[in-house]
Amino acid sequence: MTGPGAHLPDIAWAMLNSALGLYRDNPRATGWLRHHRERFEEPLRVAVAGPRGVGKSTLVNALVGEEIAPVGLPGHQAVTWFQDAAEPRATVYPPHGQAGEAPIGRIDAKLQVDLREWRPDQLGQVVIDVPTRALRDLVLIDNPALPTDEDQGEALDRITRQSDAVLYVGRHGDAEDLAVMRAATDNPVSRAAPVNLVLVLARADEIGGGRIDALTSARQIARRYRGDVNVRGACQDVIAIAGLIAQAGRTMRENEFAALAKLSAVDRTVLDDALLSAERFTAAEVPIGLSQPDRHYLFDRLGLFGLRLTTTLLRRGYDSQITLSAQLVQRSGLRDLREAIAQSFVERREVLKARSALLGLDTVLRSDPRPEARKLALDLERALANAHDFRELRLLATLRAGRLKLPEELAEEAHRLIGGQGVSLPARLNLDEAAAGGGELNQAIIAALSRWRRAAENPLLSADQRRAAQIVVRSCEGMISQLHPGMTG
């Protein structure tokens, strides 16, 4: 939903069609523009990107609920698309030539794709069909690690242009991660709407030093990053997650649970001593009742923090595979990430699709500037400056991060009216989706609009609070336009 005036996706669609007319003599430009027009009808593309060794593919496995990523050949990871389907299937799309299916099956409960018949240069894109509810509303794209032999910001920029939203996986969210994210948003569309990227600190247990309270510490760090003016200019949200813990919770097998249960029964003093380091835990002479191969397997699967956490949880009574898995998912931060994906990306699908279209249009206008396209370039600038959807997303991020505090009687309603609990009219107005009629909706909108107009003019509020109230006013006016086309409140 936009504020008063035309719907942003409609604006983007019309501008793409105008550009197709202006650039009909440029096959490359028209192909690019048609591609972006077709993307409007596709599922939301959410890319996962990050440097080597940050746990990117582990995070993908946790989100999908399968042990499958990364997909590729030795020394070569393919760009892999994961999508929901009734049966597992793998399709290889080479840069040139015919697509073909690759064998896919389970080995030791893991989904594995056999790509031995393909050369690395043929793996342009691999599409994996996976039966999972997690992919009902989006396609998840696992990208190879950002290269070290070129500007990582440029590499991330290419990924953002091929997707609608990005989970950027960083190790610590430090200055290096920030520099990469900022470089990837160094264009007019991204600067006007830095709303398509979430920073994921995917090794939260390392951030907290591996202590049993590491995830709490990591969430506090993520909360501090959300309040950092430099970070908020580069991404929509910051989420801390322990990727190994999340993956284990989503994919735990019976033999793993049995080994962990056996480990938790070891004398606590002996086990605590064994879990001081990887070397101690995997040493054959340490008496913990597991073979060395089993120790190495569990360490690779969970890490020291995961082993400490799971054995502690088992002792506390989470002594079934189901309850232990649920605790790992809850404590890992995976639910926080899913919520961020839903609220920042999935519920704003149309807005992000429009943003992708405007980014594609900007690429054409810059690569082939023409006098007759000058008006279109001005229209693009105007659309970016006036897009209320982007203002809503930025305000949502500001409120969630605590960078702006509204009076208690306004804070919850503001979050809801700008789409924090869903973008439909009933969700924004806290009404029943099925039962709310036009009259009830209209009455609720008018009442909310009156309250927020008063707030926008309240001299007791700070300038930032009044500006936030003005955004909420525009959201209410947009709801009136949606309920009564032709009206602006």
C-alpha cells in the first residue's frame, strides 16, 4: 500500500513500459527491461550473500530445513535457487545451452545433488525443488562466497540487482561488513530506499565468546547495531543467529539425539573439562563414552557452544528429540530471522518488486542516456522521493531498533498503522480480516487519521516524533485512498 496517489508498483510498471518504447532500438536494453517486467509476476527473490567462512550455507540449510547447501563441484559452488515443490528435483541451467535435470536423493538423511556430469562452467544456475512450507512465499538464492580478488561491494551490488531482497551474512557486523553493504547501496535507487537488506550475524555463539549466554550477548550487540546511524543507512534490520544451532534444530536425526543424550549423562565435571576446547573434546583419552569419529561429527555439527547448550538442555528436562529441537530453534535466533524476513520482505513483496524494477530502469537510463529519456529520469527521481512505502519501511526499522521513542499511547498503534503487523487494511487497523466491513474500516481509518493529525501538530512532541506522526498520517490517508479510490482523506 502506498500513501495518497498512485500505487508504487503501478508507477514502476508504467515507467518500464515507457522505457520499452523509448529504447526499442536497443535490444540489450529492451531485453533487460522485459526481464524486470516479468519479475513482477515471479515469487520474491531473497538472496543470501556474504564472505567466505561466515556460515552462509549453514544459514540457508536452517531456513530451508534440509541439509543440502552448498551445491556445486569441488572448488566451485553454484548459484543455487531453492523453491517449494511437491517433490525434490534439481535442474541445471547453463549460461548457454539446454537446461537439464541432475540426480537428487538422500544419503545419510541429507539431500545431495549429483553434478558429476556437468562441468563447472556449465553451472550457471541450479534450481532445487524442496517440499517445505518455509519457501511458500519466496525463492531463496544461495550465492557463492563474495570473491576476495575483487571489490566485495561490487560483487554484492550485482547480487542485489538480481534479487529483490538480500540477507547479508557477516561475521561480526564490523567496519568491513558495513563498507561492503554501503558500497552495494551506492546508487540513487538504493540510497533513496535502503530497505531491501538485512544484516545477519550468523555466528552469534562466537560473538558471545562461546559461553552458555552467548546468544543473549549477541542479541544485545545486534540491538546496538540497529541503533547505529551508519548501520541503519545500509540495512533494514540486524539479526543475530547461531547458524549451526538453527540447522541442528531443524534437521536433527535420531542417531544424533541418541549420541547427545549419551553425552549429557557423562559426569558433569568430566564433560565440562572435555568441552573446554575442540582438542580436548575430540581427544581419544578423554572418557566421554563416544568414539573419536562420533566426537568429530558432533563437533562439526554443533560446535563447542552447541554441545554445551544441548547437553545443558537435556539435563534441564528437554529430553526428547522434539523438545530439544524446538529449544534449539527458539534459542538460535532463527525465529527472529524468519519474522524479519516476513515483515521486512514477504509482506512488502510488491514494494520490493517495484524497487527492483526502478533499479533496473536506472541501469538502462545510466548506460544509455538520451535526451528523449530525460523526462523519464525525472519521473524516476520523483517516484523515489515521494514513495511513501519506503518511508514506512524506514520508520518501521527505526521504531523496532528503538532509535525513536513515541509516547506509550502512540507507539503500538504507529507500528501497526504503518504495516508492522501486516499490510492489509484490517491488519493495520487491528480488525478481524474476515469480518471487517467497509463501514467499520472507514470509521477506524477516520478515527486513526484524526488522532495522528493531532499528534503531527503536537508541540509537546519532538521534531522527529512529529515527522514520524506525519508518516503515519500519510499511511492513514493512503488507506482512505485504497478504501475509496479517488479520495485522499
